[in-house]
Amino acid sequence: MADIAIAQLSEWKGVRGKIAFSEPMSTYTSLKVGGPADLYFAPVDAEDLAEILTLCQKRGIEWLPFGGGCNLLVTGKGIRGAVIHLKHLILSGASGGVLDALRQWELFPGEEIRLRLSAALALPRLLNLALERGWGGVEFLAGIPGTVGGAVAMNAGTRLGEFGDVVESVEILAVEGRFIHLPAEDLFFSYRHCELPAGSAVISAEISLYAHPDPREMRAKTAEYMQYRRESQPLSKPNCGSVFKNPPGYKAGALIEECGLKGQRIGDAQISDLHGNFIVNLGEAKSEDVLALIELAKGVVCRELKIELEEEVRIVGEK
């Protein structure tokens, strides 16, 4: 596929963002593993993305959108077709609000705290913005990496809250190239899930926050929770976040620990000895090592505790 794309490079001349061939996905995933993607695009805005999708459809090339790569596990054989990296997507077509210098968030005028966020906006930046301005509603983001687009797609959250709690609507680019606004109720947010149309990409999201009555207390509690996350999760090592969803009534990490799997290692991939629901890369881990640990944990927990674990991490690529 990549050879065909290279031969037709002139077709991509209208794309303003980065284009690369046989691009190693390990560069873009937080776990630092993954084989190459045949084609790699990094559009600069929604119009650039629309151009890319039009060309992919014309060539019959399948495509996969991704943001921060924080909940993504790419197989060692890589991805056939195109990946579209939305991490640098900027907002376009201001809606009357005040855009920030990098055009990644927009505050609408009025008494209500309503923001339009680029899918590329980093969640830590969103949290810091809210803390600086005394806006409540996203404190649960403390310690969560990734971008707004990913947070929408997987309804990112913690025990303190979920992204779907603050979303009012999203703008998507549908697979046929149409821009569509969807209200939150049409997305059917549930635990680590959002019903986006197949093949679509999140462009932006509108969220609603509130003026916190005690911003100082909000900042103190958020800092306290962030410290707890640092002490209880291996945030200093490459990882993909929570590997498994929590089964109803249980904590996946506790189940894995109960089975004595914390610290279990295959190659340079390890089930964290700090938190059982994290797999870390100790340096030279391969996708196959991580996948083997996932299957090991699922098998042991099912056999010993009669509980089935379901992956939260998104596994993509050629098997």
C-alpha cells in the first residue's frame, strides 16, 4: 500500500500538514511500542483533514484517527492504510468567542462558562486552564494524559467523574467528509464508551463548566488527588493508562494483584508493581510482549477468580 501511495505522491500536494510513509507508531504512543503505519498524516485544521479524507476515499485507503496515543496499543506489524494524527489540530471558524493564541480553545461570551475545545487540546492544559480561572467541573482530569478528542471517544474519567459529564455537544467529520454537530445525548456516553459514528473523527467539543465557589480549595484538592495518582500509579514510566475496564463491582487492578501478577514481566514489558492495571515499558518492550501480558492477566483472572477482564486500551494494527 505504501509503495502505491508514494507513487501517487502528487495527489497529496493539497495537504498542508505532515505526510510520511512507513512511519513508526512507537514514536506517537505513550507506551512507546508499535510497528509502522503505511501512511501518516498530521492535518493542521479541519479543512486539511477534510482534504485528507477525500483523497483517502478516492484511493480506497482505510484510515484510523488518533490523538495523544495514550490509550492505544499498536501491534508490531503496524497499521495497513493511513493513520491521521489529530494532536495538532487547531480550531477554525470562531463562533463569536475569544480564542487563545494557539487556537485550541474558545470561551463563549456570556455568564455561563461554555468553552469550545479543539480535539487536539491536551487534557492537562484544559485542567490547568480551569484551575487558573477558578472553573469547576474537570478536576477529575488530574493525572489523565491525552487529548480532548480521545477523552470524548472513550469517555475518559476516574472515580471522580467522566468527560461525558461536562460535554454539551461535539463536532465530528464523518467518513463521507461532512461536518456534523451532535448533542451529548446522541452520543450515549457510558463507562469508557461513546457512540461516535463509525469512521468519524472528533474535531471539537463544547463543554460547560461552572464558577467554583472556592477556587483555592478546588486547587488544593486537585493537587492532593494528583499526588495520590503519582504515588499509586507508574506515571513516570511509559504506559498506556488503565489496560482493563473495571468489571462491575470490582477493580481490575485489585483482581490482578490478588492473582499475584504484579511485577510479572515478559521481555521489557511489565505489569506494574505499583498498580496491577498498568503495563509499563521498562525500555525495549515490544508490542508482542505487552499483548502477551494482557492475555496472561485475562487468562489467570478468569481461571482463578471466574471474572472476565475486558480491555480498555485500544488495540489496533495487523495481527
